[in-house]
Amino acid sequence: MAGSIDRAARRKLLSWYRRNRRDLPWRRTKDPYAIWVSEMMLQQTRVAAVVPYYERFLARFPDVRALAGAPLDDVLALWSGLGYYRRARHLHAAARIVAGKGFPRTEAGWRELPGIGPYAAAAISSIAFGERAAAVDGNVVRVLSRLHATTGPVNDVARAWISPTSPGDHNQAIMELGATVCTPRAPSCPRCPLTSRCGGRGEPGRYPAPRARPRIREERLAVALVLRGGKVQLFRRKPDGLLAGMWELPRARPRGEPLAVVRHSILDRRQVISVFRGRPRRGGRFFGDLSRVPLTAATRKCVSAVRFPG
């Protein structure tokens, strides 16, 4: 599969990338900390959504020591809205390790840190330190599956194909190609620098093999907005499980007309959340400035949807 076309294809791919890559903030640096933060944020999140979070995060925590010394709640508050909060917890825990031991310089070293899997380890080590490590994410699988007309695993192909001289750019180039040209639906084959070599040209939908999509469930929920002196009462979730330790509005019994109705998606669920006026309850805490509170994304949407006196 990784035959004689590799060198010519690499050159074409890298040349295309250097001319056409999007100007993203994490591509302007070789700082392993900044690259690491971007890779954690980009997991399961669109690039456009990540950019403002990334810029705010680095402004607040400009280096690994700043992150390691920060309270976890401050980290979660800045992460609020990005979802998959375990990423933030792992990032904070790993920062404390790195602040004491220094940055790993290899894929294997990065994989020893909390929250760093094979893809992120290879991406960080190749971009920041030039290690010849192949980062394989969904975009890479799609590009290589189509290029080699295969529905099987592509990890070996990716490792054999990685550029020995520019591995970081090579990894980013394949991901960029998958994100902007070789897209899941309606790929722009005429714009692809590898189209003349692509085994899947003409029938790209066959590759990779389609995956079964999870069944989406709809949930209808009701929550209470409890106000006192312009402050909102919130309750903290348990320290383990989904959205561990985040703050949220309490559940309510629907009565009368809601103040707002909010739609929110999380994992395999689509939630329709009705917000009702409520009365103070035991066990919660009142907050005025919510900007530094680690709220669940659904709670932030609910509070924003309701106009109330500040």
C-alpha cells in the first residue's frame, strides 16, 4: 500500500499544505505547551469553536507552571462550554507533572501523562519536537483509506508514509486535507493535490467503511432558576461521573409557562430543557459573577436565555 508513490505524494502534500493551510494560532508556535493545549481542545470539537477558547486559555494560563498552579475550578470555568470536561481535568493533572519533570520529547513519554492517547502523543511530539510519529485521527483515516482504496486499518500505512524530515507538517497536512478537501461528504476531489494517485477517486464514499451511528435519544428536562439579590443558586455535581464537579441549575417540576426553553446536545442525547422560576433550596450556593464559575454548557445556555435583574 505504501509503495513507490510515497515520496512524490509527500512532496505534493507538503507543498499544498504550506500554500493552503489555515492560519490557526497554534500553528504559529513550536511551544509544546501551546500545542498540547490545542490538541486537547480540538478533540471532538470543531476548529472554529476552539479558537476563542484557546486564546482565552493561553491569556489566563500562558505557560505550564501557570496552569499547574491554578485551582481546578478556574481551569474548568475557562473550559466551560467546550464540553468533555475530563479533558480539562487531565490537562490540569498532567500540567502538575510536567511542571515538576519537564516536557516529554517523545511519543512514548507523552503517553505516560493523564489524558494523552496515541493520536495526541504523536501529534505533539512530531509538531513540537520533530519526532517521526504518525498521528492518526478521523481525518487521517479517511484520507489514507481513500488514497489506498482500503476499508482496513491504516495505522501501518500512516507510519510508513510519515515524512522523515517534516513529520509535524506532514501530520498537519493530512489532517488539513481531510478537514478542508477530503471531507466525509462531497469531497472536493479536483482540488486535492493527491487526486491523480487516489485509489478511491470516483467512489470516495466507499472509504473508509461506514460506521454505525449511535441512536440519538431525546430528553425533556425542567430546571429551576432561583434568584436572590441578582445572584443565581447553583448546585455542584458529584466529583465523579459525567460533568463531575461542574455547577448547574437544580431540577424542577414543570408548573405554568417556562421562562425559556433551551436545546442542548450531549453525547447521544438531545435535550429540551425548560427553565422555570424557583425558590431557594438547601445545599446550593448563590453566585453573582458566573464568568469564573465552572458551569455545565447546558446551564450556561439556560441562564443566558433568561433575562433577569442583575
